[in-house]
Amino acid sequence: MATISGFTAELSFGFWRFLLACQYKASLWPDLAGAFTHALTTMEDPVKRLHNFRNRIAHHEGIWHLSPKARRDDTQTALGFIAPAAATWVADALRIDDVLARRS
């Protein structure tokens, strides 16, 4: 028998990206708000950008012109909505700023 957490883990990133679309704000989100207690503002924009970024990578498209700092910020924003403590831990552990500083 599948558990809810097992089912949730099998959902694709695309599922979440489109679930978070503003078009569902009035119809679906009032019922889901309790599951995203830390999402005080919409998560649609950062998740949409991360989804597009992930798809570019998956399809072997160029990403060199995209800002790694902006994608880091989107990741931190989305993670902060889901689990603020995890977002803090990731921010403390990230080395992207050090790597980018060495690139310049």
C-alpha cells in the first residue's frame, strides 16, 4: 500500500510547477494553503524559472547566458517557502558565491 509521502515523492517537478500557477489561486489554493504554511506570497515565479532552467539543462540547451546567482536566489526562495530551516542550512552550506568570485 502506497503512503501519502511515497505518492508525493513520485510527483514530477512539472506537476508542482503547474500546481503553483496563479490560475488556480481562487479555485485550488484555498484548500491547499494549509500544506504550504510558509508560502506567504506566490511561489509561481521562482518555481517557473527553476522549471525552465531544469528543462534547458535536461534538453542540453545552453545555460551560460543565465545568471547562476538568480537561480540560487530562486532555489532559496522556493525552499524558504517549503522549509525555512532547510533554506537557512542550504544558504550556510552553499559555495556558489565563492566559486563565482573565483571566476571573475
